[in-house]
Amino acid sequence: MDRKLIDYYRARAPEYEQIYYRDVPERRQELDCLATQLGELVRDKDVLDLACGTGYWAQVMSRTAQFVLAADISPEMLTEARRKEYYSQVEFVRADLYRPPVRVQSFDVVVLGFWFSHEPRQHYLEFFDIMCQPLRPGGLIWMVDNNPPAEGINQNLVRTDAFGNTFKRRFLDNGKEHVILKNYFTAEQLRTTLSQHFAIRELTYRTYYWSALLVLPERPHEDVLPPQ
């Protein structure tokens, strides 16, 4: 995983939760709608929450899921997540997104909140395979992420690499600057990218956020995750 991105989120952990409570009613409405849909999706299911951050989505899912395993590489993020109240069994583990400490076919749903935009385009094939391995037959992947800002994709753009990944300038509350990989997508770009690897059960493109519900492709699995 990109060390610069890890350092950015470790430093951002105490203020990260602000993204869910911005004073924009339309944004809040979209998040509430997403939370309702996710809660119904995971009802009575075992869920793996990858890159769980401050536990926002884990808390949402705890109201209806049977069990949630929430993983993040940042100890600072996990500290923030453990401060919340949960309504069913939620366990937290520090883990690299690319090496989830779970057995194959042990979860019904994999959830990925606000991470896909940070995933390098050239790694998609490997990344999607990692997300599929923990899922039971018929398992689902649910992802949510940002749409391009109203000011345009090029706002604070630093560079674009040979693979088409865009790198943007971000500032923390203390004014410290970070440059991180952040890709944005149109609805058509998402559909084209995701349909190469999954059957898309639902793809919703709102004003501020998009979400996708993906069906696990049929493929053979090993008894345990392969060594990384």
C-alpha cells in the first residue's frame, strides 16, 4: 500500500469523520439514503468491512448485520472507530487491505467505503481478486465513493501518471499539505470498469456519491488465502 496515502490517513484520523457531517443538506440526504440501503443489504449477514476508517459504515451495519469484521491499516483510524457504540457483534483488526486476515468463503458481503478512488488503475485485476476471495458463493461487494467535486476534477490536481491515475493536493485542518492518488469516475466509466470483472446488480450515481452493488463472479477458490 502507498506509504504516502497511509501517512495521510493516519494524520487525518481525528478529523476524518467531518466528511459525513458537512453542512450540506443534500449531501447528508444522500448519505442517509446510502445507510438505509446498506443496512437492508447486510441484514442477518456476515460482513467484511475493508478500509473501515473511523467505523462510520461499521456502525450503520451493526444495526442489522449478524457480524461485522472491520479492518484498517491505520491504528489511529481504529482508535477513532472503537470509540463508537455498536449494536451487534463488531470486531476490529489492524490489517493491510491487500492481505485481509480471513479465510476464503467466510463472508456474505464485502464493503469498501471511500477507497476505490485511491486504488491504482493498474492494480484493478489483483485488487478485485482480493476482494472476491473472502466471499461465499453468491456473495456481494458494496462500494461507495465520491463523485467529482463541483469545482471540477482538475481542482488541486498535481499530476496524472502514465496509467491515468490523478494525484491531488489535500490539506489537513492544521494546514499540512499531502499529495495523494485520487481518481474520479463518470457513471459510464464506472460501468465499463466494473462490468469487466463483475455482474453489476446496481450502480447509482448521485450528485455527491456513487455506490455499486456487485455480484461475485463464479470461480474456484483455495481453502485459504494464498500467501502475499
